[in-house]
Amino acid sequence: MTKKVMIIDYQLGNLFSVKQACDYLGYTAEISNDPKKLQEADYAILPGVGAFKDAMLNLDQFGLTGAIIKYVEAGRPLMGVCLGLQLLLTGSSEFGETGGLNLIPGKVRKFSFNEGENTRCKVPQIQWNSIFEPENGRWANTPLEVCKAGDYMYFVHSFYADPESPEYTLSHTTYGNQRYCSAVFHNNIFATQFHPEKSGLYGVNIYKAWFEQFKH
């Protein structure tokens, strides 16, 4: 039986590059903003590029906020990408305080570098950067088990996720003097700050590992 993959469309995101990655792996993904279709999906991907506040407004407008929470509470696999990771947290102060999906306790924060400090570190970060395990063996039995510490992934972002507890952090990355969470994993939730679909073979393997881990 063909598995249903839904890429959640809230009009902010890198939807088609994510779909191409799914198609490459033999999974036919549908781009949709229909909350009913989300509940029927075997896998859901929440991508995104843009402002946190706009994203939450759009999710609310399409009736997707409650639908995503319901989907996750039912134990179904959700993958977030870039802004999609940040939306999983409790909230963000970007353009004023805005509540998030609150599936991962924590806040979204902006990179902040003092004048004269790390002058080469521009915001947003747009570059390849390395990911590392927060502790030895953390990647076992997660979608990042196909990676090695120091593998390079592609990042485009000005804000980053700051989970309340280290138990949620699956990888960390350093930009200038700022070490931050670059992936989270908790039960049926997996999300990355980097773009696996733009990270070459490493990224494709991450998608493949995610699909395989939650095959049912």
C-alpha cells in the first residue's frame, strides 16, 4: 500500500524542493493546506522560510494549527525543516511575541553578535555548516544515524531554536561564537534547522532514514 506523504502548505516555504527529495526516494508527496488530508497522512513535513509571526497567522487561517497538534498527539511522524522547526517551539519574539505550536518547549531567538565581534558572521547565516552530536551516541536510532559528526549541511536563517531541555536537542552547530540547536528529536517529532533537501546526498539520506524509521 502506498504511503501518504503530505507537505504542509501555508504559503511560506521551500515546498517543491522538499517534494523533489520525496519523489527521488520513491515517495509521492502531496502539497496541501487541507487539515482533513493531514489527518489521513502517514507522514507529514512542515517546511518553511520566512517570518515566524506570518507563518503562525497562515497556519491559523488554514485551520492547520490545531490539525498539526492533533496529528502529532495521535503519534504520527512529523518532520520540520528550517522555519518548520522553529514553529514547533513555544514561541518567538520576532516582530513581537508570538505563540508557536508548543510541541517542543522553548523559545526562538535571533543571532546576536556585538559590533566588532565575529564581523564575518552575517545575519542571516547563509552557508554550509557542520552538525555535531550533543553527546556520544545520541544519533543512534534517529534519522541522523546516517550522518557523521562534522558533516556539512546547508543553512539559511537569522533565528534559531532554543529548547528548554537538552533532551530535545539532536544536533548542535556553531556560528561565530554562537553554539545553537540545529536539530530536534522527540518521540514522533524530528526537525532540522538546516535544509536536508539542499544538502546533497547527506540530506537525501536523512529523509530516507526518517521515512524508514517511521515505517508502519
